[in-house]
Amino acid sequence: MADAAAITTVRERMLSYQAQTVAGDYPDAAVVVALSNEPAPGVLLTQRSPHLSLHAGEIAFPGGKQDESDESLLHTAVREMEEEVGISTAQFEALGALHQRITRTKIRVTPFIGILPADVTLRINHDELDSAFYVPVDQLCSGDLFSVVNVLDNGVTKRVARFQFGDYDIWGVTAMILADAMNTLLGARLPIDTQPLENA
């Protein structure tokens, strides 16, 4: 898919996209699936600091848990994005919410997809993050980075989605959100619906 066409396709498909919600009394979190606009479409991901007590070194979208003061889950996602990588609400063109997911720690995650301007500058908060990077959309859609792996979680083997981008190991709920977005919005055929996978 051509670079400009990818962004156009995402915009068009989000007009009719119906996000699936998860009922239940879960703590809420929200993340941003931010697409760069130039020079080639890519998805913004972060690597958490190795010094954190939770999820140290893991790859994730910008985002976090909802605060009581947040006006909405979208506000949660964008507030966390600004805290982590310095991108403000004015710089993020929100297109809508994607399917909700439940993590292995029983947190309900709402992803919000949107577009970043070509000239956006990342200002990484190194108290929370080790790095931030973009994964090209064409590589995500090709399937070359994708696999299904067995992960041992508290003594239980789980099958989870995984993208391997260079030295970055993207798995679990982050990989599932990525794969679902690429399949639904850009016509990729990543095999997440043909086998039972855990969000992890």
C-alpha cells in the first residue's frame, strides 16, 4: 500500500468502524495508537524504563491508567502521551477508539487511534521510558515481523501474538492491538482470529 494511501484508508475505515467494548467492573486504562504521517506511515511505540517496578523494559503504546480527574478515556490516553513523549492534544488528530482488551492483570484497555503531524518532535520522559520509536506500517502489515509464541506466565503456558522489530520484542496485549488495527483498518491478514490467543 502506498504511503499516502495508508493514512487515507485508516481515516475512511474509522468512519464506519464499530469498536467492541468489554462489560464488567475493571480498572480502566487508555493508550494511543499514533500513526506518523511522513515520511512513511509508522506506529509510535515506547520502551519502558528498565528501572520501573512494573513492566520494566516492556514495549507499549503511550498511555496509562485512568485518573479520577480525567474527563474521558481519550483524555487519559492523550494526557499520558504528553507526559511520556511530549506530544500534546493539539498535535494528535484522534480518529476514534478501537476494540477494548483485557490484560492479564485484569485491566480494561481502550486504544485510541489517530494521526501525528509530519513535524512532531518526541520529548522522551526518561523517568518512565528508555526509548520511543516508530514501526513502519508496511512492515507490520506484511506479516514478516509477526509470529505466535508460547509464553510461560505464572506457571501457565499461553499462546500470544508477537512482533519482532529489530531488538524490540512486542508481545501480548500491545501486539494484539497492533495486529487487530492492521487487519481491520489496513487489510492485513495477520492470523489472530484463526487460533485462540491470550492478550497477556
